[in-house]
Amino acid sequence: MTDPVFAVDPRQAQIARELHEVVRDLPLLCPHGHVDPRLLADDEPFGDPARLLIVPDHYVTRMLLSQGIPPDRLGVPRCDGGEAETDGRTIWRLLAENWHLFRGTPSRLWLEQTFRTVFGIETRLSAGTADEMYDAIAAKIAEPEFRPRALFEKFRIEVLATTESPTDDLAEHAKLAADGWGGPGGRVITTFRPDLVVDFEREGWAEAVARLGELAGEDTGTFAGYLAALRSRREAFIVAGATSSDHGHPTARTENLSADEAGALYDRARRGMASPSDAETFRGHMLLEFARMSIDDGLVMQLHPGAVRDHNKRLFAAHGRDVGGDIPQATDYVHALRPLLDAYGMDPRLRVVVYTLDEYTFSRELAPLAGGYPALFLGAPWWFLDSPDGLRRYRDAVTETAGFYNTAGFVDDTRAFCSIPVRHDIARRSDAAYLASLVTQNRLPLDEAAETMADLAYHLPKRIFRLDTAGATA
């Protein structure tokens, strides 16, 4: 590929290329993402280019919505079962006709590199080339070597973590394990995401808690039974290969309540009497409960706060969650995380990886916190920030305070399976460019930069996410 993220200065660019060569062929570790496990469990051919590359990609559908093109015209299903476009070629042509909207965006970079590196297509997408490219990709995905498991091997993915709720029966992961692809130490593992049963304000919370109890064989009518059910489901997730949990709360607030105080909030929610303040307090307390569970069972905690979910209410009503209707908000970490860090921040058994959508907190709050507590690590730039420029700003912001070894490596955080190798390669190139700048300034010897490259790309995430210990406490 060309070098879209390397420096203009020739010497620095050459050093960056040399550093990238160090990691170019290292396996990919994907400890956080949202690929549907059915994709790999069933290993069926992809349906068509549009359903592979456009329909599940909310980066793409969001941009088109901003220009008045609704998601149903792009094949995104409607919650009410109403009409949505089903013809893949029509969807593809619509994207091609509006390709100019993506100029300068990471979405364009990811897609163009996917066309080039995954499908071998050098043609530039436009209204005039739409059918040619659609037919070329359709022909490729009809071949056996473009089935999901074959691509998994081609992409050199060593581990891919999906994300499931504790109310999921993990049937797809059981199938993967039976095929030798899942389970502890497997190639496809799960991640414990309990938001649905923690957040009183989520639609269907009571029903989800009942389902949690059924799966765990515990009485969730009491707070003690609820905690027992969560511990039981965590054990089931560990059997399915999980090495981490994930928590997508609106804020980073943590609370250390007594069992009686937490139980009272839980009882109010079960009676339908909990206030928004109660919900926020309970979410914060549950992060303390999950930290205690993590100390016992070894799951790494990932915190993804700061998204105002479903800000676009009409979009949510029509198409549901995770279709591009979420917006970042300012997030406090210094005060919000203090109860958790006071209790467990110095405990070597706990690992907490914190992400943010509020990049101004990288240098002001998160890097100093990661430099002050051994349990805390900085997650990679996430969602709106995982672009070449965002990745560079991240290294500029955190390295002076937290160094490289308090960061947890790159996560692709994607549903778009074919974009995984592209996203990792761009992150590796971004790190190579940053390290090259240190070398050219005589701030880092080249041999140490090369060692750091390998650590950032592979060794750090493998250790921090406990991918080398199959979920056991390290």
C-alpha cells in the first residue's frame, strides 16, 4: 500500500517504513470488537458486497444519513419490520454516487485499503465504476478462500474477541469450541458485556435480569442472588474463552456502596421506582462489584464511558441501537474513578483498561492516572478517534506522562470483519511514524524503537488482556 500516515520528511519516512517492517507480519490480536460470532461459527459465504461492507458499518451509514439518505435505503433493517432496501447492487450504487462525502475521512481510507489489500482491487470507487467493483468483489466472496474462516487465516488473526451479554446462551461459541476454534486459548473468544442487566434505564432491564437468573440457576429477586447470577455467567464466559469484561456506561462514575445501600437501589428498580439518579449510582457501584469479581476470576475490565447513546431518537425508533445515533460527551475520570482506584487501584491482581471519547482527557487526566496506579491502563483511541490523526494525537498526548507501557495496544472495535487487517495496519503505521519522529530527534535509539514497535503491536495487548493465560489470573 501507499504510506498515508508516514511523515513527509524523507529520513523520518524511511525509518518509519523500517519500523513497520518489524511488525508487518506479526499476528493480529483483536481483544475488543463486535464481529457477530455466527459469522465464524457458521462459516457461510458472505451474502453480497453491500451486506459485507456497507450495511453493518455505522461509520458509512451515519455519514450518508447526515446528507439526508436514511439507513433503510442502505439496507439497514427497521425495528417495525418495514421496508428496507434488499438489493445489494442498489445499495452499492448509492454509496458510489455519494463517495465524495467521505473525502478525508478514515472511513474512506479503511474502505479503499480493504478494496486493495483484501480484494486486490485498485479501481477508484465512483458512480461509473460501481458495477465493475461490485461484480469483482461478488466474484471473490463466492470463492472458498473468501469464506470467513479462510479470511481469518489470511488476515493472520491470532485471537478475535466478540462481545456478548450475560443473557446470551453462547451457543455460537459452543459451536466454535466444538470445531476447535473457541474456548480458553481459542482463536475466537467472547467478552462479558453486562450493561443490559446493570442499567436500570435500558429498555427490557427487568426481563433481562429474569433471563440472567434462568441461565445461571439463581434467584435474581434479591441483590445477593443477582450478584451470584453474574458470577455464574462470568464463569460460563470464561469457559467460552473470555479474558475480559466490557462496560459501556454513560459516565465513568464509580461508587463504593454498602451491600444494604446497593440492595435498596436494586429493589427500587425491580418495583419500577428507580430514578435516573438511582440508575447512575447503581451503575457506578456495579463497577466496584465487577472489580471485586475480576480480582477473583481474572477477567480484565474494559471501561468504555462517555457516549450519549441513541441521541438521535428517531433513528433509534426506526432502526434500534448501534446504527450511528450515538454522540460523545465530556467525561470526568479523575473524580469519577477515584472510589474504584481507592479500593483496588494498587491491587496487582486487577487490570482496568480505560477508553475515552473525550480526547482532551488523555493528557489532563488519563495519562497521569495510568502513571499513578498499577491497575490502570490506557485503551487505544476509540470510535470517533481511531483515525490516523487521532492515533497520532493520542501518542503525543500520553507518552510523556504514561510512556508506552501503560498503554494496552490497539483494538479495532469493529463489526466490519474485512476492515480488521486494514485498521491494525494503519495503527501500526501510525505508531511507526511516531517512533520514527523520536528516532530522528535523537530521543530514542533505533533498536529500542524497533523493540517498542513489536511490544505495542503484539506483546503488550497479549499480556495486558491475558491472552497468554487463557483467562487465568496473572
